Amino acid sequence: MNGAESLIRSFVDSGVRCCFANPGTSEMHLVQAIDAVPQMRAVLALFEGVCSGAADGYGRMTGIPALTLLHLGAGLGNALANLHNARRASTPLINVVGEHAIHHVAYDAPLTSDIEAVAKPVSAWIRTATSSTGLAEKGRAAVRAALAPNPNPIGNVATLIVPADCAWGEGRAAEEGPIAPGARPRVPDDVIDASAAQLNEHSVLLLDGVALSEPGVRAAGRIAAATGCKLYSSTFPARVESGPGLPAVTRLPYFPEQVLEVLKDVRVLMLAGAEAPVSFFAYRNLPSNLVPDGCTVVRLAHRHDDVVGALVALADDLDAPHAGHVVEAARPDLPRGALSTANVARILAAMAPEHCIVATDSGGGGAAYPVMQRAVRNSWLNLTGGSIGQGGPAATGAAIACPDRQVFALLGDGGAMYTIQCLWTQAREGTKVVTVVYSNRAYNILEVEYRRLGINDIGKTAASLFDLSGPEIDWVGLAHSMGVPGARASTCEAFVLALQRGLESDGPYLVRADV
Amino acid sequence: MNGAESLIRSFVDSGVRCCFANPGTSEMHLVQAIDAVPQMRAVLALFEGVCSGAADGYGRMTGIPALTLLHLGAGLGNALANLHNARRASTPLINVVGEHAIHHVAYDAPLTSDIEAVAKPVSAWIRTATSSTGLAEKGRAAVRAALAPNPNPIGNVATLIVPADCAWGEGRAAEEGPIAPGARPRVPDDVIDASAAQLNEHSVLLLDGVALSEPGVRAAGRIAAATGCKLYSSTFPARVESGPGLPAVTRLPYFPEQVLEVLKDVRVLMLAGAEAPVSFFAYRNLPSNLVPDGCTVVRLAHRHDDVVGALVALADDLDAPHAGHVVEAARPDLPRGALSTANVARILAAMAPEHCIVATDSGGGGAAYPVMQRAVRNSWLNLTGGSIGQGGPAATGAAIACPDRQVFALLGDGGAMYTIQCLWTQAREGTKVVTVVYSNRAYNILEVEYRRLGINDIGKTAASLFDLSGPEIDWVGLAHSMGVPGARASTCEAFVLALQRGLESDGPYLVRADV
């Protein structure tokens, strides 16, 4: 058994079962090892940003790290933007990056680069193997690192760099057995007690991370019922369990002036796995810190604490009822006429099956959240790190993780183009992903932001940098070219028909929504 | 005048005229500045790897740095793979990367990351602006860094990080006037003299960098005529001027055993802007260093030296004739019947117009080089850093740099998918790029490399990681979806017709070559 096989066996033994791969020559022994270990599923992507985004979606849905298999520093570079999103999501994820054989690095062959340096901005843990016999243990250490609860900015991306000679040399089996997620520190009783005294109808309980899991939101709903506090999530939580039968959790809005408006009469902002809200970008006349004067920030639990335990303890401390206020099911009627972002949301909410998964990195997708929350139980995956091109890959990985659930990818036309190669992987794997592309033929958010600078007369060159209309992208043709059927809709009626076809399909489907 | 406008004006004043852009909110003042300075051309790309690859192609053709305009660390990350290629090519190139306002960084908003750390593996020069008044001078310093001759591994990529407040604050004009490329050290006379004594029919003069410019290869041809030495280029030079009327320069082959075979009877290997050949990857039973025993390596000039001057001085020292052996024009006949990689090369060589530009990152493209060299004057752009997905963007940038020349992008189907968004920019800009996709529905090189491990029985999972046939990519439909017309060819006759249509087009065209 060579080092590569010892590594893949140690991953499988630890509980890791899926690898999103775009290998090259330096990874051939790793490919051979994956071939030899059938418990490891290999999913090919044609661009590394799809690998990392899919591994992020997979990890968010399972809590188990997926592997990416990447080709030296350049392959890792292509994966970097979605690894940034995964880091911000605290998603467990392991990059396995091939490297030249140790003796070969000094020759500075064309693909040589400082892989650890490339990994550094996104990785909580980085190791370069130094021997074939030590490789399997390094693999287990990577799994432990991916499963160790960490504060948000550090994340849970582990990067293991594997020189080719460590892969091809004689391996040694690692310690056996599954690896469980690391323990989360328990929040002390005095913090719980002090928190209980501070919540009332002038308070907001701000949830993020595992606080937005089903037990987390259920406990938060009890707290809200007992105290009258309002429940919000951060603007971009990694995953939210929501829908009828669960408490309503409102997303904090995106623009800083909107957040300030939401919080303007709030006396206590209590953080449960969340951080105090800050502006997504800096603006000349707006603060970075979005906590208004007169609002006190209280920390119930850090993201890496036992946040759910703290919420349950707080609810119990408050003698809260065992069922808090929950959302009652309210499927909207199907709208008619011209299609709009709002109508897309209504139709999705009217037609989406129970227990669907939604991955979105677009404003249009975000607008669908409150409507969907009232209509159908869902797992909602947001763009955590602000780097668009995440929704499609994340949907792909989520569908591979949860083959029995319908997945939606709600994408802007600008964002979808960064990682459009995900459609090919969806077709190959037969994933049940319905992609909705909000086709407004623009980087619309940029035009909005540009106007926020006070410029209403947009010059020709600036306009050209926001404009996707020349040429217009034929989304249905683009999907077809990668094996994904689809249809275009400019009216509500057409969108309903297209969505129906997508939901009836056994595999992926794309709907172009002209909004 | 704000800092952003002072920066763009300083770039224009320094001689920089083109910006390949994929901006976001933090770059809005820079967009406004580009809008205000009409001498700066802005070219939108829908993925940052297209920006960096296009800037690489532009810089190779003009010797003048183009800008990329990128959105924080995530945008720079997406550009990284082609920046790695640009670094290896010593292409002058300037990344302008937006960053949060200085006061905002500490709030760790979602897009915050360590941008300098992302830039480090690819950049010879990195600065983060600290004031709006100093921004314009930092821009000039970036131009100087991009134009300073550097050794190969350091490259000429300069990265200027611009916090939003440095862009929106009051600017100050920089020193005025164009910036010329930095001086290249002259090679001492004693090195020239010593070199002259060592060349004969058992020698190879190995050329790279500016040695492969027209004056460089002309001087090398004189040296070959005077001494009988053979002329080779490195396997992946950034740009080669070749064709009838110029001396023949053979590329060193790709696989290490092939290089060892070429050099086996060579007594002296003289380096002119090149490095001694090393294996692209490490193999268990092959050396990294490909200089055989008994072959002496002699350095005429480093890549950052005045390599052309050294070659001319050496030719003069040898009293070499003023016209060396040159290639005589020999357009091949058009082949007939089934299409193959070799037949694609013959047809290209038969039909390509004079002074065309070829950008390629594929084995098929590489195979066309010797045939094209005998047929037509061309500028040949190779994949310098081994990260595929470079040919299409480089062709795009080269076409924008040289609108009067026909450009060819010779791409593998695997490689083309990484940065396929370049087709949209080609359509928008009306670039004269004919893209040939060698559609073998496989990562063929990986299967070859896998077999080189001694494995001839490729398992199902391994095979799935080399296979692009399920689903088969409809290249013509894919191109059409982004506004690029095209045709599919399975025979020589069909390829000739398709190529003819492409050459007659005023804009881009794609030919799928089933090989």
C-alpha cells in the first residue's frame, strides 16, 4: 500500500466519503488510490471553483468534510474564492493538493509555486507531507482540524499538501475509527442567567452558525415566546433551517442604513453564534459598526461554543413554553402576468416541495427567503463570504449530499457565469438541481452601488462595466451545451410551466427568468 | 480630483492604456475614474481568470502592462492561476485590487481577507495604498516594477491594493511622462568571447525570453550559421517570433525522456535567456535535471540581461554572416479525410494569414508549432506556467492589443472549460480570434500520464476522472450561447470550410475539431 492509498483509506476510515476532483499529473497516484478504495466517491468538476463550492455545499448539509483534489498552487488558486466562502461559513472541508516530489521542488519547474502561501488566506490548518509513511496520520489530523469548532474568521478549511513522492512511496496505515466533531465549549450558567434577565420586547436575539439548525431555532422560538424578543439571523448565515412549524427568523437586511433602521429602537442585541452586525462595504457617510447608540450588545455564545445548548438552557431558565411561536404554512397563490423577482419568489414558494434545499448567491434569491420561509420547510444556504459564483457549485454539492431532496440554485446572471461549469457536473451526476437564473442582463447591484455614490448620470464606460446585454447570454443554450435541459420564461405562466418540468425531471434543469 | 482619478491618470500618463475589469462595489470609485479618463480602455470579463489571462496576452504582445481591476482577495484569487502563468512569462502586468476602506478592515466584513497574502505567490511587487494623496505615485511605481527586467521566477506582476478611502479621498497628481522598460544589464565582453569559443555542431543554443524576439532569433540564426550549433527554445517560452524568413528554432519536447534524447550527444548547452531544462513533473525513474552527463551548461545571458545584445555581440564576435539560415516558406497541401491533430496543424498552416498570433495551452496546439513555423510568420504564445485555461484569455488580450492581426486560440476541450467565459468578451469586443477546440472528450494527457505509472488497466473511477464524454460538451452551442458563431468539423473538408468562415468573420469564431 503506497502513501496515497494509506491516505484515502484513512479518510474513509475517519468518515470522509466524497471527493470533488480536478486532478493533474502530480495527483495520479491519488487518483489510483481513489480508484482502489470504492467507499470514496469521486466527482469530477471541470473547474476547481466548482470543486470547492460543491465541497462547501456538501459540508454544510452533512457536517462531514468533503475532499477537494486539486493540482498544485494553480489549481488551489482557482478554488480560492469559494474556499473563502467556505471559511466564512465554518464549513468542514479538506483540500488535498498535489505537489511536486520533494526532491523536484528545488528545480522550479513551471508549475512550482508556494502552495502553502496560496492556502494561507483561506485555511485554518495547513500541512505539507514530508514522508509517505506519515501521510495517513496527516490525513486524520486534517479531518480533526476540519471538525474542530473554530471562531468564524479562522473557519474549518484544512489544506493537506501531498508531494508526489509521499503519494508513491510506501505508506503506513493510520489509527482507525471515525472522527467525531470536536467538543464545543459549554456556555457557563452565569452567562445564561445574566442573559435571561436582559431579554424583552426591546431586544433582538441574533442567530448565526449552529443557532440556525432546527434545535437552535426551536429553542430561540421558545425564548422569543417567553420574552417578546425578536429573532433575526445575520445577513448571510451559512445554513438556516426554516419553514412552517419552525419559528420565523428574519434576515438582517443588506444595506447598512437598513440594518440601522431595524435596530434603531433595540435596547439589547444578544449574540447567539453571531457577531455584531457590520456594514458589508464601507461608505463615506455611514458607519462600519451597525449597532446604534443606546443598544447594548450581549454575548450569549460564540460561534464555536455549544450555541444550541446555550439557547436550550436559556429557554429553560426562562421557563419558556416548549413550543414557541412558529410559522404557519401559507403557500402563496400563483401570480400571473409579467415575471419579476417578487413573482419568481411567489411561484417558488407555491411550488417548491417540502424539505427542499436552496442555495443562493444573488439578490433575487435573497428576496425569496421570507416568502419561502412561510411556505415550505427548507434548508437555506447563503453566500457567506461575498464572493459570487458560489450558489451553483454549492447546490451541486448539496444535491450530491442529499440525493432525496430537491435542490434549487437561485443565481444572478452575473454570479452564475463565474462557475457555470457546475452545470456539467450536475448533468454528469444526475443531481436534482433546478437552477433559476435571474436574467436582468446586468451586474445590477453594481449599478445600484454606483448610484449610491451620488452619480445618476452613468458614463458610457462605467455603464459598459455593469452591462451584460452585449452579447446577451443564451442561458438555455448554455445549459444545453453542458447536458442540462432548460427553458426560458418571461411571464409567470411560462415560469410555472418551466419550473414544473424542472421539478418533474430526474436530473438538473435550468430556468432562465427574464426579470 | 479624487485618488482614484489621480491613479488612472498616472497610469495613462505612464503609458498604460488598457484595463481588463471585473469590478465590485469596493471598486466603484475606480470605475468612475476610468469613466472620466477616456484614454484608458476598459474591457469587461465575466470571470477574473479571463482578466488576468487577457492582460498576460496583451502584455506579451505589446510589452506594456495592462491593468486588471479586481474585487478584493476573492477576485484576485480567481485571477491567480493565470497570474501564475503571467509570472512565469515575465509579462508586465498590474493588478489593481480594491480593498475595504482602511478603517473598515478591522470590522472583518464578509469579503475581508488578507489580500497581500493572496497576491504574494504571483507578484514581484505588492503595495497597499495608505493615503489618497500617495496613490498616483504608487501607480507609477507599479508601472516601473512591471517594466523592470526580473529573473523568471520573480516575474513582472505588480499588485497595487487600493482601499476604498484612498480611492474616494482627495488625490494628488503624480510625476508626469511615460515610463520606459528598465535597463537590462549588458553581458560582459569576456563572457561573449568565452562563449564564442564553445559553440560548434555538438552544441545547442537554448533560447528563451527576449532571445525569441525577431532580433534575438535573427542573431541566433547567424550564430548557428557560423558555428553549426543547433537552436532550441525552452518547451514553454512566453512568445516566439517564427516563420519563413526567420531561423528555425525547435522547441524542446515535453517529456523528460524526450529531452534527454535530444541532448544525449550535446557537449555544450548554452543558455540565452533560458534556464537549463528540468522535468515538468517528477517521475520515479527519471531525473529532474535533464542535462545529460557530459554536457556542459554555459550561461551566455540571464533572462533579465540584455539577451539580444549578447546574441548580436556573439554573432559579431564570430564574424557570422548577416543572414543566417532561415526557414523557407512551405505551406502544406490541404489534407483530406478524417480529422486528426496532425491534420488540424496542416490545415492551419495551409490557411493561416501572415503575421497571425497563436495562443495555445494544449498538446494539440503544441503539435502545430513546427508545421506553422514553416508556413507563415507568426507570434506564438505558449502556456508558461502549466496552468491550463490560459490560451483563450491570452488570445483575447492579444487580439485587443493587435486588432489588425488574426489570432488563433488552440485549446484542448479540458483546458478550454476553465475560462470559457473569454468567448463572451471576444464577442463583445469583436476580436478576430478563431478558437479551435480539440475535442477528444478527455483529459487525454492525464490518461497518458496515468499509463506512464505502469497502469494499463484503468479502473472505472480513475477513468471517470479523465473522461469528458458524459455529457459531451456541445462546443458550438456553448459558443453560440455567448454570442460567438461556430461550426463542428469531423473531417478535414469540414474543418477547412469552418476555418474559412472563421477567417472571413470580422469577429470571433469557434471551430470544434473532433480529433
